[in-house]
Amino acid sequence: MKAFLLDRYKKKQPLRLGDAPEPAMGPGDVLVEIAAAGLNVLDAKIRNGEFKLLLPYKPPFILGHDLAGTVIRVGRGVRRFKAGDEVYARPRDGRIGTLAERIAVAEADVALKPRNLSMAEAASIPLVGLTAWQALVELAKVEPGDKVLIHAGSGGVGTFAIQLAKDLGATVATTASAGNADLVRSLGADIVIDYKRQDFETVLSGYDVVLNSLDGDTLRKSLDVLKPGGRLISISGPPDPAFAKVQGLNWFLVQVMRLLSLGIRRKAKARSVDYAFLFMRANGAQLAEIAVLIEAGTIRPVIDRVVSFAETDAALTELEAGRSKGKVVVQIR
């Protein structure tokens, strides 16, 4: 089958379009013919080697974390899916590779595609949807009346998280450029901070939750926005010891994570704020719940553009520049 392969870890290393072996299936796997795949900043970070300690993939390997497609075959232990089902998924770590014609995915990571979405629209959802769900529903436990700040509201995670936070009953603030203000307001943002002209930490206060996807400076300033007992959740780091233990990392890596996050954890503790690093995990059951919200019209996908399979490498390079509104999707079939 055709796939985009990463031959070595290096910043801006080109992906190579080539032939890859057919996916090996286990008894609990679903074999999917991929129609479309979402691109994510995570793909670029893995390519650049930023996650080699956490995700030690051995080149050459296939990148890609989002898919929508049609089930071709199921393993003998699979009960929830059958050939012909239209599905979407974020394959679990260690089994990524959606920038290809086919992939074998664990049954537990798969959900039926929202019926009102095209394949390209559905492929834009899994990683950002699960990230927002696990941050706001699982970790933060957002409730009606909470005040939530979502950084980078026009990005892939931001566009989804704004809609989810509003559905949970929160008052939502977000940071975005003036050019993207109308977009984030249309998604439900109550307060829009123009990050080029305003310092969000001087405008906002008394917030219950901040979801950070930006740099360390933004992370530190976000502490000033939170009230005592608030939660600072970061998907861009630094990883903390709790994350390392959940991942089952060795003693040395746990200590590395402890040192990397020591500064922000101390600052958070001094303000009676809880800091947590989120590295989202695959979860088909949560994708099924997200599909219900999408089919009800509560959440809609936001897609910057759809590119051809041949344009995958160039599109990933452009995505890394950080100027996309919503998701970039690769049309494979």
C-alpha cells in the first residue's frame, strides 16, 4: 500500500511517499480503508524528534493520528463493527500511521463516524475532540457557570474546545488574532482577547480553568488568570511526574519530568492552583459520545483546507507555521 514514511528524526524532515507493508491484524483489530486523515501539530513534533523519549518509534514509520474511513475486515474477537461500517478514530500511541491507504486499529479506539459529516470532516475530529474532552470533561470537570480560558481559539484544539466548553455551560474566553475574532465568536466564545494588542493576564481574572497549548511564557502568565482552586491544563508541556507514572515510564524519565515541570508546579502551588499536563489517549467510547454532540448540531468541525494525498508533506510543513484556522485534512480516497 502507499503511505507517507518518516525515514529519520529531523526538524522539517520531508516525508517520503512510498510502499509500506499491509497492516498486520490482531484478533481485536479493525482493518480500515482510510478515506481521509487529519494533520496535527503532534505529527510535526514527532517528526522533529521532540517526543522520542515518550514515543520511541523506529524509523522508517508512518505518521498520522486521525482517520475516517470504511471497515474492510474485523478480527475474530471484534463485536462492535463489521465490514462496510463508516468509522473514525485516533489510533493509540505505538500504532499510529493514518497517512496511508489502510490501517489496523484496536476496536476500543474506533467509533462510528458521525452520520452528518463527510469523511474529510470526520477525519478532522478525533485528536482535537479527544484532547478537548479529556481536558474539560475528565480533568477539569467543567460545570455550568465555570469560567474557562482557551488559548489559541482558532486552532484545531481551540475551535473544538470552545464549542465543548459552551455546551458544558461555561463562560468562555479565548486568545486569537483580530482576524479570527469573528470565527471564535461564532463558535461560542464570550470574550476574545486580541493577543497582539492585549495582555490576557491583565484583562482576565477569577477563572476556573485554563487550557494552554502555547509556549512556557503563556503558561506562566495563565496562573495570574486563575482563582485559588483553579486548574491549569497544558497540552504543550512541560510533562509532569503524574503523567510519567501513568505512562509507565522508568524511574529516570519520571525524574526528568519532575525537573522539567518543577518551576510551573511550584508557581501553581504558591497560588493554590492545580497544574496538569495532558497527553491525550485514544478512546473510542469518548468518540462515540462526541459523535452524539456532532449529530445534534452542538459541535461542528472547523476545517482550514483539504489537500490531496500527494500534498501531505507540504501541508504538514505549512501547518507547523501555526496559521491554520481549524484543521488541515488529507483526502486519501
